[in-house]
Amino acid sequence: MSEEEEEIEEEEVENEEVEQEEDEDVAEEEVEEKAEEEEEQGKEKEEGEEEEAEEGKDEEKQEKEEEKDKNEEEENKHEDEEKPEGEEQKKPEEEIKPPEEEKPPEKIPTPPRPPSPEHPLPDFDDEAGDQLTADVVASGLSLLQSTGEGLSQAYTKLTLRGKKIDNITILPDYRHLRHIDLSNNYITDITPLNKEPMSNIITLDLSQNRIYFSDLEKHTSLQIINISRNRLTDINENAFPHPYLTSLDLSENFIVKLNGFSSPKIPLKFLDAHGNRIIDCSGLNPNIQQLDLSKNRIVDVSGLSVCNKLQKINLQSNRLVDFATLPENFLDKCVEIDFQRNLIKDMKVLERLKLFPKLKSVHLKFNPFTKGLENYRIEVISYVNTIQKLDGKKVTEDELAASTERKEQRDEEEKQKKEEERQKKEEERLAKEEEERIKKEEEDQKKKEEEEKRKEEEEEKRRQEEEEAAERAEQEAALNPGAAAKKPAEDEDYEYEEGEEGAAEGEAEEEA
């Protein structure tokens, strides 16, 4: 048998084995499928039996309930038969219909905001409000006073808090109003307040509304304005030109820069602008006595230099690092400062407290420098013994006594430190003088050595030149001995001629 036939037979055998294996696999798969089908059928039977059992139970329950209902109906019939004829039978209760669902109020479109890409406002989900009506106004009127020449009376105060008002166009009809409180409403447009009948308002509270612009330019009598918790971002330069304005509340808005009330003609004493996005203290009024700029982003307080009358200042929760830029023009009047929750790290800031001679209340806690400071209260009080409260807590007599001892100790330490610094400076001066003397001597010695070296070099150079000249003369004499003998004679003739010329010149001078 040839090799090719053997290979063919081997391939046939291998193919038969593969086919047998495939047939076995198919048979096993069929057996498994049959077993799975039987299991599924068994499960279906069990589920069917369970469902039948549950249906039987449900039928039994229904039968029992039907029997119970029948018994109740029979009992009710017997009761009705036993009642006297004159007694009216009770009517079945009417079905109570569920109340209709109230439709949510339609949302009003948000008014346009001033552009502020660097400090964008959050998105507000505003609920629709109600228009102010005469009935609502009547419900909030009070404070009956005489008007004009006293011949008539009118209500001068309007209080409508939390009424969901978003439109105040009818307010100019009430020209006798002097005090208006429209806080906690949905007001966005306050232009009706700028109409002529509203020019006599004295106090105005528009806090907690939806106001984006503070347009109150035409009011000549306004003394107190509260426009806090609104949506102000930028303030116009002439936003508050009121000649009698003494108190202004701009807190919890989105203001970046203060503006509109810096004129010294405005007698503004109280300014509250906490909870905004202010970064410096520019634009303030020189007449301010109490200032609250807490919870802002202030890093520079040099703008306080215009506040010559400042007595109370609150700058807590800002980004101040030091008091170094704090101007000194108002410090002699200031009685209360609050610089807590800032970024002050250096304890030297306490030295600035010495510049407040009338300081009574100080807040400095929650600054980095207070964390590692031992006896924090005693240390602070020792710098300003006039304070009566520290971080809102009254200063005790024991703390005053301990602070006095600490001050004496610190003064002694400072005295020793100054003496050590003086001695150190004196030693440094003497050492410097000695160093300069040694340096001068070294420089003089160096110059002397350089001079001697220069002379030696010149002497050496002259000697070399003489040697070279003598050597050249010897070489010339060796090459031309006749020229060497002739040269002295020529030199003698030249000297004789010069002598005659000199004698002739001398005689001519004598004759002259």
C-alpha cells in the first residue's frame, strides 16, 4: 500500500471519529432539552395547582362576603319594618366628590437683568404674583395724620408684607403716604414710586423682593431705605441723591462695587451692605458712622480713608490678610471693630490696635493667628486696655489684671529686645569699621606692591633697551668699520657749525 493511500485512510478514520463525537454531543443536548422541558412542565403544573387553590380561597371569601351582605340586608329590613310609620327613614349619604385640583399659578417672565458676565446671577424659579388693588391697599393703611393746613386727615403709612404683590402701579394714587413697607413680595418694577405724588416718602422698605435696579432718583424726602435681599448687581452713580438720607440697607444682594451715595452732601450715617460680592471699600460716604461690609470678598480697606467719622465697622468674613492698609484718619473715633473670620496670619496685627484710643469692642476670633496663640484673650486685651468686650464676651477684672501683667512683661521683653538690637548694631558697626580698616590696609599694600612692580618692570625694560642698543651698535661696527670711524668726525663738524651759528646769534641779540 502506498503512502498516499495510508494518508487517505487515516483522514477517513479521523473524520469518522469527529462525526461520532458530534453525534454524541447532539444526543446529550437533546437529553438536556427534554429534561428542561419536563422541569418546566412540572413547574407549570405546580403553579396551576397553586392558582387553583388561591382561586378556591377567593371564591370562598366572596361567598362569605355575599352571605354577610345578605344577612345585613335582612337585618336592615327587619329594623325598617319595626320602625313607626311617622318616623322618616334615613336617606343614603351623598357621595363626596373630591375637590378639583387647583391649577398652579402661571410663572411670570423674569425681567431683564443687567449684564454681568464676571458675576452671573443664579437662575430664579419665580412664582407669579398678584396686582396691588385698592382693597389690598385699604387693608394695610394706618397712622392717620393731618394733611395740608390741617383741615383734613389721611392715612400716611402702608404696610403690606408677604402679600405676593408684583405690580404697584396704583400706589401714586395715594399721595399722602409717608411710610411704605412692601417687604417680602414679588415686586420687580419700582418706577411707580418715582412719580410726583410719591416724592414725599420718608421711609421705604422694599426688602426681600425681586428688584434688579434701584431707581429712586426723584425722592427728595427719603431718610431711610431698605432694599436688602433683592437682586441688585450694579448701582447707578445717581441712584441715591437724597439730601436727607441717613440710613441705607443694601445687604444680601449681588453688588460688586458700591456707588451712588459718595457725595458729602448726603448725610448718610448707617450703611449695611453685608452679604454681597464687594471686593474693596471704594465709593463710601464721608459721613458714615456705622458700616457693615461683612460677608463680602474684600481684600483692600484703603477706601476707608474717606470715612472721617466712622465709629463702628464690621468686616468679618472677608479676605483680609492684614491691617496694614487700614487708614488712621478715623481710628481716634472708632469704638467697635469686627475683623473675625478673615485670613489674618501675623500676630503683628495686634500692634495696630494701639492706634484705637477709644476702642471698646473687638472681634478677632477665627483668624489663623488666633489658633496658635496662647492666652488669646489676655494677649489681645493687653494691647488695648480700653476694650470692654472681646468677641462678644465681656472683659472681666481678672482678665484686665492679667493683661496688665502681660503688658508689663511684654514691655520688658521689648526693652530687652531693643537693647539687644542696639548692642547687635553696635557690634555690627565696630565689626564693619574693622573690616573696612583691614580692607583699606590691604588695598594700600596692594597698591604699594603694584607700584614697586611697575618700577621694576620699567627698570628692566630700560636695561633691556640699553643692551639692545649696545648690541646693535656692536653689530653695525662689525659690519662697517669705516662708517664707525667717519661718524665721530662728522659729529665734530656738526658741533663746530652749531657753535658758530650760536655765537652769531648771540652777537645779533647784543646789538639789538
